[in-house]
Amino acid sequence: MSNIPNLEERKPIWIALSEFYLDTELQESDYERIVSKIIESPYSLDEIKEINKYEVFPILQYNFLTVAGEWAGFDEEWLIKNIIDSLKRRNAIKKLGIESFYLIFKWMLKDHWRKVEMIYNQEWKKNQD
């Protein structure tokens, strides 16, 4: 992805998804807040998963490897700058590396996505009624 996405649309998603990478256990209210950002965005849930995989994960995956990882929240300016820098340097080889590392670590995100999908589907159903 050599083009930088619409930052005003992406920033709230990047910040919300960064909570998956904190060294804390998310509560129901955290998932509800994340889902509200997803619903407010112009992206589908599948697109959000791709944003996580190719934009947020490459920057924050290392927090999974740290014994005392970040738990208070990532600095938003740092996060945004690093995602943009990563996207600017992206090429096919780096994308392949991201996919390889994602295969290794995606199990650590599995419960987050299960909870997000459950709340997202409940909200979608409410909006249909």
C-alpha cells in the first residue's frame, strides 16, 4: 500500500484498534467503544480487519513480545506517525513479512475479534429492526 489513506477516516480506527495490543484485559465497555468507532467509520468489518493486519499490527505487534508491555495506551501522535511511515516504506517484501508475522500472532487477537464481531452483529441487528 503505497498510497496514504484518508487520515481523518483512519485515525479513529487506528487508535481504537491499538487497544488490542495493550498489556491489559479489555472490558465489555472497551469493546463497545471500539465497535462504535467501527460503525461510525466508512469501512466494513472486513476492511477494518485488513486495516488492523496491514496498518496497526506491523507497528504494535512488538508489544506482544515485551514482558512488561504498554498498558496505559499508545501515544496517538506516535502511533499515527509510525503507521504513516510504515505505509510509505511498504513494498511487496515488507507486506509478505507482515503476513508471515500475522500468521504467528493472529491467535493473540482471536478473542478480541470474536467479541468485536458479537457486539458489531448485535448493533447491526438493532439498526435493522
